[in-house]
Amino acid sequence: MSFGCITKKMMKEIQSIHTKNSNLLSVYGFGSFFRSGHANDCDLLLVVKNDASNLGKLHSDLSKEFLELGLKLSIEFDLTVLTEREHKSSPLKEHDRLVLIVG
């Protein structure tokens, strides 16, 4: 599976966000950014713990971190956040083509 135009810097920064947040279990990429590198944004699936407290705040915190990262790297991240349980039900159209970034 191609990583499109994902850079080592982007990988390192995403790994850092993952390491700082114990409720974030894994990060996957999908969409045109990962298929061809010709995309306006970078679609990411964030998988969080089923028992994470205050999912709304967790979503907000992660959105803020990826917004800041996007500004830093000059790319817009489009986030989908799912719990482990939701992720296992494979709800995304491109679920079979997810690219594991960290996890």
C-alpha cells in the first residue's frame, strides 16, 4: 500500500500525538492522499479506547492537535474518530484499504 506523499516528519509528528494520548490506540490513513499523493487534504482514522472518558473532549483535543499539526505542515487533516468497537464493525467505505500509520 502506498503512503502517497506522507513524509517522515508527518509520521514523527503523528507518532508524537499518539504517544502523548493514551486513549488514542491507532491512526490509519485512507483516501486519495494515500493512494496517489494528489489530494487537497489527508484523511485519517483515529481509533480510541472504548472506555475513554468524555469522548467529546477527547475528539476536541485530538482535532485541535491535528489542526495545529496541519498548520505546521501546510496540510489539512480530515479526521474520523471511532472507538475500537466501531472500528471493528468496518463502517468506512475504504475500510479494507486503510494504511496503518501508528498503532
